[in-house]
Amino acid sequence: MKHKILYSYAGIATHLLVTDPKFLILMDTGDGIIRDLLEEEITFPVSTPVHIFFTHGHYDHCGGLFSFLGFLRMIGQEFPVNIYYPEGATEIEGLIDLFNSVYQDTMIFEFNITKLKPGSKLEIDGGVTIKTYQMKHCGSTLSHGLLPEIPALGYAILKNGKKMIAYTGDTGMNENLQDLVKDACHAYIEATNPNTKQSVFHLSSKEASELGKLAKKFTKIHTIKKIRQK
Ligand SMILES: [Zn+2]
């Protein structure tokens, strides 16, 4: 199983690519997802099922979904596309509904939707299990200030029982983070705040580093500078 952050920059886009002979996983699809995938050695149409997991519905995590689905439709993707998101993530539901309503007569791939709750466990292909963890996140805008909490999940990807990847999505410090990150071969941890200031809905760089010590290896993502893993 190979994995890398294709791109991550808070407020712009974040997406993690996981490849395995039996499937392709995307964790979030921010804007620019097609551009970033085409720079990888992936042959399209993909000859395995595609699984797209969303951590939450903010535009910098799901804004590329519509264009990615359009791209797959255009190039003749025939293997199923499976989409998973936290129950109640209305932005993602809206994008899927729009795509379905516009292209329902010319769809060529199967389209499976799964709404996830925290504490779920699901099997996908090749001995891989995905576990979900409740995260703590909310929006804010300059005009509206802090907004209510939104559905947000972190994900662990296990292969044959071994926690290969932990991916927090956006979150403030919460009681599930340690469980999620602990003993992961590689943890991708959000670190939006560059300083030590505590926030209720994002981690500081220092908090992310402390958490990362629980994993075998970790990478801070969703920072306020561009990250692209080679
Ligand atoms: Zn967010």
C-alpha cells in the first residue's frame, strides 16, 4: 500500500492518495484533484474500484468532487466509484445530487454512497478495513465568526489488522485523536495553527507534533503553506 499527500494547503485544497493493487483510495478531494492525480503514475480509466472518503464538507476538502466525477465519466471509467462521507455533510450530498441529476442518463460507472457515523468499521477490498473516529470541527468566516459544529470524521486504514494510515481531517483537540493516531505506521495530522494558540476547531503545530509522537511516523498537513509529497 502506497500513500502520499498530493496537495495540502489550509483553505485551498487537501487530498491524500492511497494506492494498492486492488483499489484506489482518495481521502478528500480538494480543488485541483485531477491535475494532481494526472501527475502521478496512475492509468486512467482506473482498472480497480475507486473509494473516496470525506472527512467533512468544507470546500477545501470536497470542492474537487464534481470535476473528478465528471473526468471519470468522460474518460470511460467503468469500475465502481464508492463515496463515503459523515452523515449530515450537506455540501457533499449537494454535489452528488447535482451530478446525478445532470448526468443520470449517461452514467457509465456504478455509484455507491455510504453515510458514515463515528465508530464505524467497514471492509473494502484486499483485506483493508476503514475505521471512523468522531472529530471536532466547525466553520468560521470573517463575516460570521465561529459557526456551529459540523459532521467531521477522522479515518484509520488498516491492512490485515495493522494500522497503516491515520488521517485526522480538520479537527480541534478531542478525546478520540490519541486513539486514531496511536501506533499508526504513518499519521497525517492537521496543523492549521502555526503557533501554540489553542483553537476549538483546529490543531496547533505543537499539538500536532505531540500527537504525532504516538505514531511511528507522522506528517503535518493542512498548514498555511503548500505541502506536496514526492
Ligand atoms: Zn474544515
